[in-house]
Amino acid sequence: MHYTGTIWRPPYEASSLLLEVTAGCTHHRCKFCTLYNDLPFPFRMSPLADIEADLEEARRRYRHFPNGRVKRVFLTGANPFVLKFDKLMEIARLVRKYFPEVESIGGFARVTDVMPKSEADLLALHEAGYDGLTIGMETADDEALAFMDKGYLAADILEQCGRLDRAGIHYHFFYLTGISGAGRGEEGARLTAAVCNSLHPGIVGANMLTVYPDSKLYEEIRRGNWREESETEKYREVRTLAAELTIPTVFAAMGASNAYQMWEELPEDREKLLSFLDGVIANVGEDELRRYRKSVHHL
């Protein structure tokens, strides 16, 4: 398989076939991100010949599994949905050629990846099997989005994800707890909940900001331009987000950045979730939470 560097996937894609179609990120400017720093280039598209060779190899390997079937393919790279419509359609054709039983094709996406695609493109991509995108929205706090150089604002999240809703393409959000900085976490959570409540994310997945020395954010902190939230403040932020969400969705915290794992359905499990978070805030000290943060050497 043509895998390049560290391969990242959401926890809920554990059973998906991971197919490399891109490596790296087209944006590659977010101040907090170090995920693709191990690559010698910011972004690369895979040749179709490599993609087909990987599908052929995967088909051979999966024949040895009990049922030999693949229900879902997850395209790797920071934002493979950035690829042009024609290439995404060709990838879908190749997937069906080798795995006709596949039910859906997902991958990471940036909000800006949706912008160039027409309504007809999105409908055709959905018809071809594209569904269940994971979008690192991070926050709907415009001040934080601008400071972190995300390349879009809350209005763009609303517009582009609304277009996905209308095309029938489901999506999940990654929320980055702590991105608004010290003293602003709960406000960032409220702003994010307000945007989510106007959309239809299947999962709102909270991840905890972990600042690494090779990030641009580390330098901003060193220069005194930004202050990190305390770990307890991050959990108050997570609680605010969970309390403010009014839509039916799954609230999750499953990645290694989270000291405590969560997967609860809203609104049914809201009180259970809030009670658990209240317990963390009241009973787990800042020192213990900070020790966990320092132990997360790599996401």
C-alpha cells in the first residue's frame, strides 16, 4: 500500500479500508497543527495508478478475511475532498470496480473544500457514494479562527455545511477544545453550539488542544501573544458545548488528546453527560489533568 508518513483517521473509522489518495494538507497554516510535519512536502495528490494498485492489493488481502467484504472506504490525507470533482468521481469508480459492495466513501475535509463544487457536483458525489465526511471545524469563534489562520470563518461553516446538508452528504465535526484561549473557552463553545444547532452534524467530536514545540502556536505563546486555557477550564468549555447543543447528534471525545473518553447521544444522554463532566470538574484536580496533557507526546 502507498502510505506516506503518519496515517490519521477518526476513531470511528477503525473498521474502514484506509485508501491514500492525498498526503498532507492544502492549507498547512493552522498555528496549532503539527500532524503533517513529518512530510517533506505540504501536500501531494496520489497518481491514479497508485490508487488502483492499492485497491487491487487490498482486494487480494481482504479475500483472506472471514467475509471478505468492505463496507466503507476512508480516503486519507488532511483533506482529500479538495480534489476536483472529476478525480473524486474516478476514485469512486475505482473503488466500485474492486469493492462493489462498498456502501460509502468518506475522508477528512476542510470547509473550503466544499466551496468550488457546484450543487450538481455535490449531488453527483453523494450519488457516487461520498458520505460521512469528517470536518475539522475546530470552532465557530471568528476571533480564534482568524488568529489560528484556519482560512475560513463561522459564516463559511454555515454556508458550506448547509450545502452538504442539502446534497444529502452527512458529515461530522471535530471541535478543538481550548482553541479560543484562556478566558474565552466557554464563549467559543457557545458560538460553536449556535452554528451546530443550525446544521446537521452526525457527530460533534471534542478534542483537547495540545500545544507542541514544533507548532506556530508554541511560538505565539512564547512571545506572549496567546495564553493557553487551564485543563479545568477546557472541561468547563466541553460542558458548555454539550449543554448548549440542542440538535440530535452524538457528542464524542474519543481521541488520545482526551483524558476521559465519551460517546453519548444528545439529547437523550445530556444529563448523564453533564453529570459526568461536573464530576471531572469538581473532583479531578488541575495537576492531575495537566500531567495527562504532558503525557500526550504525540496525537
